[in-house]
Amino acid sequence: MSTKISLFCAAGMSTSLLVNKMKEAAAALGKDYEIAAYSLGDFEEKAPEAAVCLLGPQVRYALAKLKAAHPDYKITDIPMKQYGLMDGKGTLKLAMDLLGEE
């Protein structure tokens, strides 16, 4: 079974570009990850099935609230520069670090 990495942003559109870059980076590493983007409004429905939840910079404001509400979830935000550059490799590493993987 593949590990799920979920990205959450304002609408799920621009983040889908980053998802594709992350999938390419995962394939290059031989990793089997299921990576998908969702709107922040879908967090309560989609987050429980994800091993890692990454928030896009446009919804970073929700990070503290989500971490407080879900202390057992692995949640962090994607740095603005990394997101702006659509750095799939760097964002995948961020998720892998949260998972404790190399």
C-alpha cells in the first residue's frame, strides 16, 4: 500500500502542478507515494487518510489551528520559495522528513 501525501491549498489548482513535480521526484527515487492536492475545505475529510499533510503558503494561516485540533497528524507548511519555484524534489523531501524516511 502506498503512503499518502496530501497537499492543501486555497482551491487545489496551482498545487496540482507541484503534485506532478513531487510525483516525478518520487518516481526518480523509486518511492511509492500517493500524492494529491485538495482544497483546505476538504481537510477534515481527506487528512485522516494521509500520512502527511502539507499546507500551501496561501493557507499557512490555518497551520497552528490544524495542529492544535489534530496533534496526532503530521502537518507542516510548504515554504513560500519552495512553492513558488514548484520545487517537487524539495517538497517531497519535506514530506519524507516528516515521515522519518530518507
